[in-house]
Amino acid sequence: MNRGLRCDVGVWKVALVCLSLVGCGVDTVDGGPPLTPGASGLAAGGWETVANQYQTFTLDKPSTVRFGQGDTWVTRELAAGRVYCFFDPDPAPGQFKTCQRSTQPAPVSESALSPACASFYAPDFALTSTRLASPIPTVAKPAKGAAFSEPTYKTCVVRATDHAADGVSGFARNDYSRRQAFNSNSTKQLVYALDGYWHVYDANTHARLKQLSGPAADAEPQWHPTNPDLLYYLPTNGVGMRLHELNVSTGVSRVVGDFGARLKARWPTSAAAWTKSEGSPSADGRYWCFMVDASDWSSVGVFTWDRDTNTILGMYDTKGERPDHVSMSPSGNSCVVSGDGARGTVAFSRDFSKKTQLLAKSEHSDLALDANGDDVYVAVDYQSNAGDVFMVNLRTGVRTALFSTYLSGTATALHVSGKAFARPGWVVVSTYADYGGSLQWLHRKVMAVQLNANPTIYTLAHHRTVSNGYWSEPHASVNRDFTRVVFGSNWGSGSATDVDTYVVEIPAGALK
């Protein structure tokens, strides 16, 4: 243990109490004079020091706070109030650490609901958690921008796009469940078209604002976590090995990461760096994980990168076993490499020195935060006896079954979205293409699933898409605060491409 640390018993008792909490108000324990925001020290990369470890400090508004030292941090989104400077897991045991608050501009405060849904809900509204195989009522396709009441579950659903009227080619939809469609304050929404162009819509009026210049096809756009005008994107399929930042309002773009020379020094045949469309950075946008392909699309490696310091933190040789996709975990502590080869799906530490086996193969999944702020891998395991949807805690390796998908001889496809980083403990699951028997309680739905054993599961809507290939799949995806969920639907037509985007909106306090 570092002898410079405070080691009195009182401190450690409180630390143990706080192990599983995001932040604790502990007025009786102090590690020295409090560092108030006015007296805090400016740290590198848009952070200011607000407390030393074991001190308490007060946030006057919701803030992004990290705990650690050097290049090793645990980051949390915290509410206003008094906070104890110790986060679990301890990012650097035995070393002196601080708490730092992000100085990046906070998202503009916006109403949780769009104007179409703002007056929809009664004060006593409650979501439905009863697991019933309810019939799916026929509903005429709504006009764009019109809100309607989901007949069975009484939620507010809005048609957000009309690709024909909007002049968007083929379809207008979110491209995947693991893509965050909404910007940091849910004022803008990404929409993907059949011709490979990306469009930005006003998330409140549903007007199409523009076709983006720069991102094309598999460009993997990722919204900035706090600036509602910025997003990151890659060259198509990662060819060129650069990461760009685009201001969607001004159209100004810049390169924030140029990896080519560094990757070629390790892997001379490197040609593309990407996540293969399904990955995301850490919730604070700092840490990234990319897979590296040669020009013939053979795999050479995986690496992690720190945006704030422009530093490659770790490199891993895949030895030709190409991942299906890779992604950083929300905390930034793990790079998850997913595949169907001998490696399966594995969570590596940022420097690739440690690993946790998550699944023997690759399945539809996402990474999320549980209620304690731990990273979890949420997926379906079709090899298990019950076809479980399950989660694995990346820190502890503990697997928890959430619900079964093999019911009465049936099975179903599904997708997971874990992007509600400001509402940890919940994911969205959308089910489609069920077969083998009669309709079961989980089929053809968009659901909010609690990340607990025996979870509460709220049905948000029937998506009303008739499965006909990839682009007809709903691919439901949640915004950061779990007040809006997008999904694609052909609205019963059975078309493979006549697909538009719909949004189900729920009050901020609806998840209990």
C-alpha cells in the first residue's frame, strides 16, 4: 500500500460501504480540506480536479465525474448533490487518486418529450409489465409527425420519417440497435437511407434538416456525449484508418485520430480501422476500440485508443481470427472482441493484459451499465437450454439469466440496445421473426428490460413490422436518458425496404 494514503479505519469502513455506489454523501469522513469547484485545479483534456480520494464534494448540477489518476479512470454521470470521492471498481489500487469534473459544455436542457407527446401522459401513467401474448391490433399507418396511442400499452408513438415525402432514398431508419440515433440532448436524430447517405432530422419537429457530407455507408457515426452538434465518423469501412469529428450544424470536419503510421509500424499490411459497424466508444467518448484489417479484409489486430491524449493504449494480435465486431465498454475499462472463432466473445482490459470470457460465440448483443455502474454484456444465448437472454458483469465475470426465449416450442430473433448511459440498469430489447408455434408474450415487441435477476420487463410497443430481410428488422435503439426509443417498421406491408422510423416516448420517471 502507498504509505501516503490515509489508512484510518473510519475511512475504509465508509469506502467499503460505498463500493457499489456511484457517489456517496459522507459528511463525517474527510480526507483534508474540501476542494470546492471555485478552488479546483484545471486538469488536462477538459477536466478539473474537485476532490482528493476519500474527500467529499458538492455538485451544483448533474455532471460527468471521473475517479483515478494518470491514464486510469472510472467515469460516472452523477446527479447534483454531495459526493464521496471513491468509485468502484478502484481503477488504481494502492495509488493516490483524485476526482475530476468534466469542463466540457453540458448538453442544452430540453424537455424529455417532443411536442407531439408533451401533453400525452396523465400524471398517474404506468407502463405495463404483465407478460401476456396480447393480440396485435391493426393500426392505420400514421402520418409523419402525428402521435398516436399504442392501443395495447398506451404509450405515445410518433412516426418520425416519411422517406418518400422527405426525399430520402429507399427507406429512412436507424441502421442498427447498437447505434445511438439521438444526440446528447435528444434534439437531433440520425437517419440512414438505402443509398448509404446519412441524414439529420430535428428530433422534436421531425423535419429533415440535411444530408450529411462526409459520412457514407458504414461510417459508424457516433454522437459526441455532451456537445449536441458534434459527431464522430470513420471513412467507409474504416479504410484510411482515421477518425473524424463533424459539426452537423456548420458542416466543418476535422481529423481527431490518424492511426495509419502507428498501426503499420506494428502490422505493415494495415489498411482499415473500424468496429465493423457495431461498436461504440466509452460513454464519455474518451476511449475507443478498433479492429484492424488488411486490404484483403483479413484480420491483423485490435487496438485501444485514448481520444484525450491521442495515445494507443494497447494492441492485440488476432492471428487471422477476424472478429465479427469490437466495441469499447461504457466505462472505457474494457475492449470487447466478439466472434465465432475459437476466441468467442472476450472482454479485454484496455492494455489487453487481462481477459474475461463472455460467450463461446458471437450473438446479437450490446454493452450497457447496470444499476451499480458496472459494465455488462447483454446478449442472447441460443445454445442454452432455454435460449436465455442474459448479462455478464465485465468486472466480476458473473452471468445472470434475464428471461427465456424458447417458449412453447417457439424461438425468436432479437436485438439489444444498451445506450441509456444516463439511466443505468435498463436496456431495450426488440424481437422479430418468431417461429415454431403460436404468439408468445415476448414476440414482435419493443421492451424495456431491467438488468436484474427476475427483471421487470415493460412492453413499450408492438413494432408492426412484418419480417422480410435485414432492413425490415426493427433494430430498436434507446436514447441516453431512456425517454425515447426508435425502431424501424414496414407497418405490416411486408416490404423489404418500404421502412420508416417510429419513436416511442415515455416520461422520464416511467421506469420503476
